[in-house]
Amino acid sequence: MRAPAIALIVLSLGVVLGAVATIGGPEQARAERRDAQRMTDLNALGRHLNCLLDQGLALDDPSDVCPQPPRVTDPKTDMPYQITRTAPDIARVCAEFERPARTDAFAYRADFDRDTGCLIVRRTPRPIQE
């Protein structure tokens, strides 16, 4: 009677460990939530920067017209996101993702560079006035 009980315990433990290895544990879930928050932050910062570029302002200029992003720092490290202007009408806002391989979920944006974790923001082209 003892051998089947031990076998059942070992099998149950193997199933639990296999499930954790497959889907990850609580730390992986927290990392994925923080990565999702980073992408939300980049999107909000991108809208803000796009507005500043459209108005011809510097990336750190105050504006009453542009929506202020709710968060400008990383949710885990509290370090500011990296914002750089690469051309007069292009800026990049970057975050360091904890699970970069999982950023495929964010790849729906054509202007998101998964390899660098950067969102590329461009000034909105103005229609030609006749």
C-alpha cells in the first residue's frame, strides 16, 4: 500500500512541476504584467511625443494641448524611459522589457521595434494645401 501512495505523490509533484515549467510561476506572471504596463506607458508617451512633434516643440517642452502621459518611469526600476530624437520629425521612446521574447504580443504596432524595445514616433504628415 505504501508504494502506490509514494508513486501517486511523485506523479502529482511531477505534474505540478511540469505545469509551472510550462506556464511559468508567479514571478513570470509579474514580469509579463510589468511588460504589458511598459507597453501601455510607451503608447501613452508616444501619443504625447507625437503631439509635441506635430506642434514643432522640443521633446521636453511643456504643452497645454498635448495629453500628459500618466507614467514616464519603469514600473519595476522607477528609472525614466529613454526618449531620444533621431531626426527633426522622429523620436524613439524605449523600455527594457523583462521578457523580450514575449513582446510578440506587442508586435501589432508596425512602429514598435521588438529587438530594441523602442516605439518609433513620427510627426504626422500634413496634407498638402491647395
